[in-house]
Amino acid sequence: PGPRSLAGLLEYVQGRVDEIEGARGHTCLLCETHYFRGYLGTEALQAQDRLRQQSCLMDELLDLGIQPHLLPMLNGVKEKGVDVALALEAYAAVAERDVDLVVMVAADGDYVPLVQSVKRKGGRVLLIVWDFEYDDGFGRHRVSRTSAALAREAWRVIQVDQYREPSGVSPAAALPTEAEVAAPAPRTVEPALDPGLEPLDGDEDEGIDITPELLSGIGGRGTRTGQI
């Protein structure tokens, strides 16, 4: 994350929820925030010259009141248990702490059961996602795409990479309008995998573009009182 990028993300969430719910001004209250990731350990971070970067990230999390959840990496390479930890925390927030809207910055299809469980408990899930491509440390080109199955289960999906905010404008002021994110009638034909893109981690559901037809636009238009 870049300098103060997490603070900007929190501001974006508040402004976006306000706009979706039809509120005037910041009436959305983020009652708890969590950050999940794998942790390499001091020696590995020093070897990769990333120790200061990790320390700055922790400073930012603590300064913003975001609760970090750092889990050890499997063999120093693969994250292990992060998905489970996130799912348990999100479900507990709805089932035990009366949180009615969960905002997830996540795109993995493995979270489908979590979203379904949150819905059964009367909660809603708003996804904030973006698609990106990169070359990994082994010289392979990787593409990260949001799971179409996850998008269908969510109350709403905000695909951030579809929007470009002009410089000098606050996230809340540059948000897309309700009409821009409303979903049309569902299509009967599934979008096909792009043959030129490689799915991540062998997940057949990854690599599917979120089309406007898949953007969740279902939600009440009345006044709501709740916690996020």
C-alpha cells in the first residue's frame, strides 16, 4: 500500500455506502475494520529488503485503528489460513456483533459460502474489487480476476478499476452514480473464459470478467440504520 492509501480506501467506503443508501453527508459508520495477510517473518523480510515496508504498514494500520491479522506463510511462499481467518471474523461480526453490512476487499470464489452464510443471518456483503495483471517471481504472467460466482452472491459489487477519479477530488465527490452501478436483467448465457488469460491458482471460476450484467444492483431504497 502507498502512503495513506488505506485511509483513502476507508473514506471511499464511507462515501460509497452513503451514496448507495441515499444518505446526505457521511452517515456511514465503520464500527470495525480488519486487515488479513500472510507474514513472512523478520529474517525473510530483511533478506528481501522489505522490513521497513512492513513496519510502515503496521504503523498505518495502528494509526487508523485497523486490526491486523497476520498469519505465518507456508514454507515462506504461500499464505495459509488467511481465507479462513477472514471468513470467521466476518461471520462473527454479523452473527454475534449485529453488523449488518460487511465490506470485503476480496475476489476469491472461496468466499462464496461466507457470503451465503452472512445473507442467511440477515446481513449484506458489499465487494470492492479490481482486476490486475502482473509477472510473478518465477517469470510467469498472472491475471487476477474477480470470481463471477462471488459477484452473483454479493449484495453489491464495486469494481474500482472501472473508475478514474480526477486529481484533487475527494473519493466521495468522484463516486459513480446509482444509475452507473445498477444491474440490468440477468442474462441466461454465462460469460466465457478469456482464452488469453491464465486463471490464478487453477481456480476455474477465476479469470471471468465481471460484466455489467453480473454487477449486483439489488438493494433496498429506504432508510436503514445499522453498523458496518
